[in-house]
Amino acid sequence: QVQLMQSGGGLVQPGGSLRLSCAASGFTFSISDMNWYRQAPGKQRELVATITSGGRENYVDSVKGRFTISRDNVKSTVYLQMNSLKPEDTAVYYCYVARRGFGYWGQGTQVTVSS
């Protein structure tokens, strides 16, 4: 079955960096578009970044120039490199994939940006 196992995250000071990883299994990773979402307390979950199977990247405006999504098709892993972090980036981050009409979420990882 489809599994998305996240790692990374934690507490970082403003201006710092973190990298999230999402290891995928149970589907053909290389032909799948992969996504990172986040949900801050009291807010709706929002799409942060997408990387297509062809490697095209898209970002929400608030993270452009600071976050980078990438993928390793050999390791079936998608990454989110987050630089110049701001307090407003504090949220639970989720990786997500849609396959055959179903959506699958990672377990979520907390990112807290605070001094």
C-alpha cells in the first residue's frame, strides 16, 4: 500500500534552515507529482510546493525564493529545503500524493520557527 514516511523538522530560530524528507513506497514514485502542504494552528491546510514527475517546481508566493522542493527518484524521496525561515512558517508540514483517484498523506512533521 501507499506509504509516505516523513522526517526532519523541529525548532529553529528565525532566519534558520531545515530540510524535510518524505520517503515513498507502494507506488511508482518516478511518474508521480509530489507535494508539500502545511497547516498552521487555526488555519486551513495550504499547498506549499509541488514537483512534477518531470521535475517542474511550483511554490506558493509566500515561500518563493526561500524554499526548494526536490526529488530523488532512485530513493523515492521528496525533499523540502527551507531557508530564511520566518515565524509565520510555523506549521505542521505534510507530504502528499494523489494516485488513481485517491490522496495519501504523510504523518506530518512539526516545524516551529521561534527565537
